Amino acid sequence: MHIEKISTRSSLHNWSIAPHIHPNIFQLLYLFHGEGTLAVDGGEQELRPRVLVIVPCGCVHAFRFRPGTEGWVLSIADSLVDDRRLAALEVGGIARGAEVIRLPLEDSPAQDRLLASLLAEIAARHDAAPGHLSTSVMAMIGLVLSLALELADADIVHEGEILDRRISLVRRFNRLVEANLRDQWSIARYAHELGTTAPTLTRACREMTGMAPGQMVLERRLREAKRALSFTDASVSLISDELGFADPAYFARVFRRHTGKTASAYRREHFWPARVGREITGALAG
């Protein structure tokens, strides 16, 4: 576990954190002063006080902050959630989710205050004894993760609604898609693995997301393709192969049909190093 202020690292890099990935580490970023931009999945999200950002393992992301922005960045090895002191809390979904979650806290003042207090105390304990995960520190980490999970659940559940079997089924389907993203599973195979039928899975997905299961799988694969085009210099052919498409030509057709752009055009518009270079050039010219 490691915790530091946003300014500690970003101020050394012109308040810009380049695209990066943490294969076995997940992060919680809590911003309480200033503002910034989160780049993920080929798009950007504005970050303003007070907001909690959950970055799961394996997700390519980048940040730009306005100078003077402040908050906390808590980094945790995903194996820690399996520690006996945290396992009973069942917070692994935060570490191993499919995408970055942005949670504004303006409407949750009590949770906001508690989160701020806990992170400050964890930081103080960490500074006093780096790397030492005492029982009390683990308890505070557990509470932070439980709060994050509670806020994330509240964000996707309609007011007054209880999580039912359809939502649970779609969540399990999403996790299965994530684990088998590069495989060519049929919807029947997914349904079998989930212990249900293809029609039942289809009804649940359409009701919860407005998309059929096949659409959800394709959207997830295309989102991964956008990440690769935005944050790596991997060839279109390699990206196609890595994501399990039949061949680069088929991938190119699917990508253009669903995005309205060729993969090359998308990369020219969204490639992170090029965007940062243009912004720096513009700033110098100004």
C-alpha cells in the first residue's frame, strides 16, 4: 500500500501524469482542491472538487491537473483485498472492475468527510511507518474501500431500488466478459457459464443496459481498441489480433462502422503524446 498527495508526483511532471497502467495495483484518487482532467477510453472527463476516482487494475489512464490541485492517491496491491482482514468485506470488485469509475461527492457530505479524514490518517500512519500494515491501518483501508463500493453501488442503482437478480446477472456477465475479452465465446457459452439461458441473459442485458449481450461484448472490445490506439503505438494489425478479431480487415470494418472513423484517423485525433505536444505548443505560442 502507498499513499501520497496529488501534488507530490504531478508537480514534478508539469502537473501531467502520462498514460500508464498498473497491472496488479488499483488506485483511489480523491480530489478536494483544484481541478483536472482524466483521460481514459479515448475520451476525457473533467475532475472538480470533491470527487473520488476508482482506477481498477490494468486500466490505461492519464491525468492533467491545474497547478496547485490537491488530494490523495491511494495505491493498493490487488492481492491485499484477499487478506483475511479484508476478505470478509468483499471489496474485490473495486480492484478488478472493467473501467474507471468517477464519483462526485457533493451529494454525499457525510461520506465525503469520513473519506477525507480516513485518507489523511492513513497517510499520517504511512509516513510514520512506511509499509507497515497494522491492524488499525487495515481497518481504515477496509472502511475506505467499503465506502467506495457503497458510493459506486449507489451511483448505478435507481433511488429506492434494491439490487435484484437481473442486475446481479449482468454484473457477473460483465466480469466474465472481462476475463475472456480476447476469446470468441458465443452468447450461449456465456449463458452456460453463468448458469442461465441465452434468452434470460439477453432480457436482463437489454433491460439493464439497453444493449444485447453481443453488443456489450463488442462495445467492450472496441473500448479496449480505443485505449490501445490512444495510449500505445501498437499496429492496427496487432491490436486486432490481441482482441481476437478474425483479421485486421474485419476489425477495420467493425471499428469504422461503430465509430464513424478509421482506426488510423482515431489514433491521429486521440493519441495522447500528440495531444499533449499540441497543448504545450499552443501554450508556448500564447
